[in-house]
Amino acid sequence: FTPKPLLGKRILITAGPTYEKIDPVRFVGNYSTGKMGFALAEVCAQQGAEVCLIAGPVQLATKHQNIERIDVESAEEMYSAVMSRFYGMDGAILCAAVADFTALDVAPEKLKRGKDNLVLELQPTRDIAAAVGEMKLESQFLIGFALETNNEEANAASKMERKNFDFIVLNSLQDAQAGFGYDTNKISILFRSGDKKEFELKNKTSVAQDIVSEIYAIL
Ligand code: C5P
């Protein structure tokens, strides 16, 4: 018998993309499938945690009975769901690929094709991670993700500081089998101390176990 290391812990996880509507039938989105966040939710639940999984639009099922799932669509809906749930949690893992911009106006009817170009005006969304980072208590942990196309480490490190993460998981885009849609991922973890751990290409469940092991260390 091995005791479950996360028994009694309450963990909030965000996963998947967000969709920002432009008219009743169209949206601006991204390629996130939610696989990494859902793998984290399963691993945390298996380790005894009560998980609150806030998911954008994804084609995935939640299996474990200790996962309470809240489905949202837009960045604004995800923001509200996270803000209303973070209080009372032991920590959060923000894995969602939240849209950085949303339509200023949603057309009430389907946009029609014409001869002219269509110009969409987008405004910045609220940064959920930064807001959680500000409200976080000393006793709560906060883990973020970063996917960078240039200056990966420097950008991830400044993001970790700015958003008050305990550590940040850097997804490598340098590896063909890592990132959006794949069942495998290759990560590095950057810590506030300046330490860095690099991991091999693994399936997302194993990656989730590596991340959860670092959370034990914090708790
Ligand atoms: O700045 P960037 O979007 O690259 O930061 C990524 C991290 O911030 C991820 O952990 C992501 O879930 C989180 N994030 C968020 N709300 C946003 C944008 C990003 O929680 N609006």
C-alpha cells in the first residue's frame, strides 16, 4: 500500500483552447486539443486530489470520478470560472491555451461574403494567469505553461516572474512529436531559483507524472 501523495488536495486545472466568436457560426481559435491538461487532471486525481477541471472546447472525456469538469468556450468564460473557483484550492495548473485576443463586436448575423476585405477588430483578453498570480496566497501553488517560438527560456522565465508562478513548464517546439495535438510532449521546467530540468520526449501521461512530482516537492 502506497499512500496517495495528493490525498485531500484540491487542484484547479485549465485545459484546451478557447474560442472567440466573431458571428453566430464562426470563431477565432487555436490548435490546442487539451490532451496535456486532461492528462494532468487524471494523474492528480489518481494521486488522490480533488480536481476541478476547467476545459475549453475539446473532444475529450474525463474518466476519474474525482474530477469535476466545467466546460467553457471563451477566454472571458474561462476567466470567470477560474476566478470563482480558485479560492479554496491548494493550487492551480494553468495549461489552457487561452486566446490573447477576442472580437470587439460579435456580428449578430452570419457575416456575408462580399467583394471587400473583411477587417476584424480584436481586443486583448484578460490574463487569467496574471490575475490568479495576484490573488494567490503563500499557501497556494501556481504552475504555468509556455509555448514560445523564439527566445524560449528568457520569455518563459519573465512570464514566470510576471505571473507569479512557482515554476513554468516550457513546451518545446523544436521536437517534431511535441506540442499541439500529439500524444507526446517534450518539456523543460524552469524554477524561480533559476534551476532548470530538461525531460525526454514522453507520452503526455508520463509528462504529467513528472510535473506532478515537482508539485509534491512544493507541497
Ligand atoms: O503569456 P502566455 O499566454 O504565453 O502565458 C502562458 C501561460 O499563461 C499559460 O499558463 C496559460 O494558461 C496562461 N494564460 C492565461 N490567460 C491568458 C493567457 C495565458 O491563464 N489570457
